[in-house]
Amino acid sequence: MGSAVVMLLAENDRVVWGHVGDPRLYRFRGNQWRQLTVDHSMAQVLVRMVEVTPNQVRSHPARNRLLQSLGHAECQIEVSEQKTIRAGDIFLQCSDGFWGYLMENGMVADLKASVTLDEWLVRMESRLLNRIKELGKQQDQDNYTAQAISVGIKSALNKPR
């Protein structure tokens, strides 16, 4: 059994992230979202082979079959970066037990309805728990974790010269 991880480092106007396994990092900008990580799972391989859609990953039997995880001898943490982040960008780091029950459009709707990041996380948790209840999955529910990070950056015009 291995562990999965996603990490984020912000510096000046860029972010660097690393991940292994199936936790995800999303970036929300305005009303748009972008998934920045690609799951290291057998279900994701099936997406690349066009045998399942990205939304089918959430319920696919191979979803939790990780191809990379901490604890495997050949573990390789995938590292990426984005060089242009903007004030107001919001990053969401979350485990598969979180994103597995939430559609991204619902995440955006909850974000638009929230005043603070804490409120956004509470709204999404409520949506997640309602979805679990609908599916009757209380007993075999995976744990879930999420963290939201908001970016506030001074523009180049406001920097001292």
C-alpha cells in the first residue's frame, strides 16, 4: 500500500507543484477551472486510450489502482510549473475521496456562491456528504482532504523600480 500526495509552492508570479498518485490540483480563475495534475491510476490510462471518459474515472473499478505512489521503489514525483499566475487565482489541492464525489462545475458554482475560501470548502464538503448519502456509500467511503489557496500578487506596474 502506498500513499498519494500533491504539493504546491508559489513564488512571485509562478507556482510549482508536484504530485504522485491520484490527488488533484485544480486552478480556478474567474468562472473557469483547470485540472493541473493527471492521475497516476489505471483508470487514467483508460482515459488516454479513450476507453472511458474523464467523468467515468470517478466510478471506474480501476480508479484506485495506482501506478505511482509513495512507498513504491520506482516512485517518481511528477513536477510541473505555471509561470503566470494572477491575483485572484485559487488553487484547490484535494484527495480522490474529495474530487471523486464532486463535479468541477459544482465546485465553480460553490465558489461563486461563497464569500471566503472556508465557506467554499464547507459548501463543497456539504455537497460531497450529500452525494455520499445519495449513493449509500457511508461504509466504504474513502477519506477526503481539501485545501484552498488564494493568490494575491502585485502587478509589475506596482513594484518598486
